[in-house]
Amino acid sequence: VFSKHIYDSVGNYNHYVIMPANLPHTNKVIEKLPNEKVFILDQTHEELKHYPSIHQNFQNDIYRSLKQALSRLKKYDKLVLLFPDSKQPLGMLNGFQKFRKETQFNHEVIKTLEGRNLQKGEAYLILDDRDLIVLIKKIKETNLEIGKDIGVISYNDTLLKEIVEGGITTISTDFKL
């Protein structure tokens, strides 16, 4: 669908703003467009670095946030990243991997919470609010207490997360330049 839309749009616009997500071979598709008219938005890839872009550094954001939270994370035995096969930026996974390699933190990367038995001593890093709801529901089915027995860190701060379950720990992009 992405390729068809791009190919059908060649020559129709003055500029092209592309949000590539994790689509494979994005560079091969958009090379059909005039380089000077292409702008990348939200997330970029190594093969797109020659295009002007406005994007978040997801790798650095996750890494920096986890490093800042390290003293509080040490009360948990394992850090679990829920990273489904979706459009989540790969930089998030890379930042998580960089953190765990540097700190030797016991970790696990999972694609789904389905069928997962939650354990005392685990802290979950959740990137999507739908998954956050699923996790909180699963925790409520156990005798585990958030913040004491099991940790929850959610990506992107919102007002709602301040009141859910007495407040959910969040990490967010630092938009300062």
C-alpha cells in the first residue's frame, strides 16, 4: 500500500512528507521522488539519513530514561520490554538493548502479554496504552501490587496515567533541543 501510494504520487506535489515507520525498503520506494522535495517525519532509518527530517531519537530517549531510573529499577529482578511486531520504532528496542548491555540488567523482550504469567520482581516497560490496559487487568487478576511487587513503566506521559492505579511511572521524549 505504501509503495503504491508513493508511486501514484510522483510529480503530484511540491513536497513529500514521509512517515516511514518500520516499513522495509522505504529508501528504495521514496528514491522515485525528487530528493530535494522529501522530508522525513517522526522516525528515521540509517538509509534515510541523507533526507532532511524532524524525528524523535527513540533509542536515546529509552536509554536515557532507563539510566535515570536505574536506582529505582534495582528493586526488581527483571526488566521486561513488551515490543510487539508492529509499527513501534526500532530505536526503542535498540535503546532498551543498549541499556541492558551496559547495566547487565536481567531482561526479557516479549511480543505479547497473552498467556504470560506475571511474576513478583518483574518490571514491565509498555510502549502502547492498549497494552498498558491489558497489563493492568492481568495484574488485577493476581495478588501483585503495582510499585511494590511488580513495576510498570509506560511510554508517553499523559494526565490519565497520573491517576490510574495511583499513578503509573512514565518515560517520555525530551523535546528540548
